Amino acid sequence: MFQKIGLLAAGVAASVAVSGVVQAADVTIGLASEPSALDPHYHNLGPNNSMVQHIFDRLVHQDANQNLQPGLAVSWKPTTQTTWEFKLRQGVKFHDGSDFDANDVTFTLNRVPNVPNSPSPFTRYTKAIASTEVVDSHTIRFTTKDPAPLLPVFLAQVNILSDQIASDKPEGKTTEQLNNGDGTIGTGPYKFVEWVRGDRIVLARNDNYWGGKEPWDKVTFKPLSNKGARVAALLAGQVDMIEKPPSADLANLRTNDKVSISQGPSNRVIYVHLDSHAEPSVAITDTGGKNPLKDARVRQALSIAINRKAISDRVMEGLGMPAGELLTPGMFGTTPGIAPIAYDPKKAKELLTAAGYPNGFSTNLGTPNDRYINDAQVAQAVAAMWERIGIKVNVQAFTKSVFFKSRNQYKFSTYLAGWGAGTGEMSSPLVALVATRNKEKGMGGTNRGRYSNPKLDALLEQATSTVDDAKREALLQQASKMAMEDYAIIPLHFEVTPWATRKGLKYNPRADQYTMAMSLRPE
């Protein structure tokens, strides 16, 4: 399976730590968001996925750069165009002392689609599997409905539960039981101790972990949703590490000799989507009912009118990396050497005039104000840059719940949002954000701009059914180039994610933005 080029190299990650040796065997970590569940199959959500990886393992692991690594499977290979064979790790024990084998994998895969009331199920990662065959206790074979080159990547998102929790219910233990520690038994580096909602999640080291002992005897996670409270808790010594320190505080934290900052580019692109479908578009005026966003020249004008470097340097305060496509450079399917989209307001005005809009037009720009790093401020900066080329913009900022509901009801002609590529490869943003919406094919699920290009769709369908890595990567690069040249969407920047620790600790930045004790080490 493909290996993505390492992105978060030492030269990219920034650290201002001073040397020191940590003696404490316990650590406390301040979280921006508390998980909604410890059932690893209930809610496909970042805080949940990050937390449950302490307790459970996956067949395939992803390192900090989302390169695939052996997990509970030591190897995997396609044996035909629609068959994958996985060799499982021997000698692995669950936290209760029971042995891991192929039956635990089949139980898990049968459980995933049967978890009741899942707000965001994991079936997107298992639906390609048509049948599962247990060849022997440590060999399992998957037959897929169609060629599924990303199956190992998808299975890197599915945590394995013990079949000892099976019952007469298809899901075995319920989500509520798992949240309470009943059946919360994995093969991971830490064991569940307790979850006191709103206060703490406590884990204890698994001394028999197949991957080796972790340095921490006990890890306590404390939900601290208020940014200021997280920073205050770190400075007061109440926690040893916090995630998402606010950008406004980073300069002071960097000069504090009791604090260390680690940061690195993430897989999350912040973008502006344009309504290139409806006519008239819901919020566009001064055009006689026409939708100017259907014209690629107008889309290009809006893109090159944005000064990405200024946004990354000033608005993001260094926590943004200007984007030239939809996935961070170096990851699978990206184009080597691609540059960020150049700022050219003069050409933008010329393009608007050529398209028939010399005086611009009016539109709205929807944005969340609590979802991404400085999201509303970024939207305000984009609006100001568009104003300079004659586009009158009404920025509409909402809490994330209101924003996403409005977006899904197509209430914005343009909107700002973000996409994190959980698979770490280019098909993730392309299929979700710019492929024509097609529920049956699983295409365009988050394409709320309703951009549609049949040639691009054909390329993506070919890429996502090509098992050969080199051929698939070339197809994804071609598809990305096509989307960018047609300005199907406007990428702004990739979020650079910071973590703050006390002196003597160092966090290895992760492209998936997950906060995990396994990436925290004494310095």
C-alpha cells in the first residue's frame, strides 16, 4: 500500500522548548472538546477518534504523517482486483487477557453498521466489503464489491473490539455500556479507568502492550472548552499539555521559559466554496438574475483577489500555510512543487470586466465563528479583499451548528469551511468537495457549491478503482489539476496546528490534528 511522503519533518515542526527531564509518570492533558462517546463505532468525530485510539487498535495504523504502518495486521496485499488478504499479528492480548484473532475482526466489521443512533457512522469505511473469509486464526480475506484500492486506508479508521462483548444484540455491548467502561476492552497502549463527564477521562498504561510500554503510568484528560481557561490551567501547572492554544497567546507562550510549543501543518484545508449551480443564486444581486459564479473567469477572479500570505501571516498569526490545491504538499496525490495561488488583484478586475461584471456584484459569505482557527476573521479578510475588486460582501458568521445547517440548506452563495483528509490522500477532498453530488456513488457528499464536471468525475471514478498505487496517484494529480484550473473551489490555506506543553515535555505534531498521549514524550 502507498506510503505518503513525510510532511512534518523536524524542519517544519516548530518547538521553543528548553531541555529538561520529566520525572513524573502521570500526565494531565487539557482538551478543547470532550468526546461524545467512548464507543469507537458510534460517532466519527475527531475528539472521539483521537481518544479511542488510546484504548483500541486498528488493523492498520497511521503515523504522525498519516503513513500506513502495521497495526493488528502485520501485512496486507491485494490478491485479485477485488480481494485483499491481511495477515494478523500473533501473540496480542486484549486488556482482559483474552487472545486477539480473526474472529474479533469479523465481529467488529459486523458491529459497525449495527450501532444504533449513530450521528456519523463508520460504514463509509466498511461498505466496500462484500464478504469476509477467515482463512485461519490469523489470516483474513476481504472480497469487495468493486476494486477498493483504499481498503487498508479505510480500515485504519476502524477500531477492533473483542468478540467477548458479543451478545444477542448485533452491536454486542451498547454505546452506553462502553461509555461506562463495561466492555471498553481493547488491545491498545492504555486501559480505561473512568470517565466523569465534563470533568475527566482517566486511562492507565497497558504494561503488556505489543507495541511496547508507554512512558506514562496514568493519563488524565480534562475537557477545557474555554481557550483562556486552557492556557491558565497550563500556566498554573494544573495540566501538563493543552491542545489548540489560541493564536493570540502564542507569542507570549513562546517567550515563557516554562512552556514549550510544538506545531506542524495539518491535513485540513480551509476553503471557500462557490454556488456554481443555482440561477439566480440565493444571495447574489446586481446581475439581472444571472449567477456570475457559473463563469470560471469570475471564480478565478475571486481566487486571485485573495492574498493568502497576508491571511496566513496576519490573520492566522503563522498558523496557516497558503494553499495551491486541496491537500497539504507531500501527501499522496498532491502535485510536487505546486505553488500557492498567486495574488493578482489587477488581473482579477480584468477577469470580472471580461466576464461582463466591470462593477462587480453583491453576495453573502457564510462562515462558522467557532469551528476552525480564526474562521470568522479569515472570512472578514476575504470579504475585504473581494471588496477591493468591486464585490460587495455581507459576511454572515454563525456558531458551527447554525452555520452547517444553513449551508446544507443552500442559504449561502459563497461560504468558508474546512476539510480534513482522514485518509491522508487526494481522493478524500476531491471526492467530497468537487465531485458531482451523487449519493448512490458516494460522490460529492460535501459539495454544497454543487460544482459539476463530468470529465473530473470520470477521472475520480477511475482513480478510486485503480489498485496500482503509481497509476492511481497520477490520476489523482490529473484530477486535482483539472479542479484547480477550473477554479471549482478556492483553497485558502492549510491549518498549522499548535500544542503547548510544560517545560520538559515535547509533542510530536500530527497531520490529523489528534491529541494523543502516544505522541507526548519526555524531552
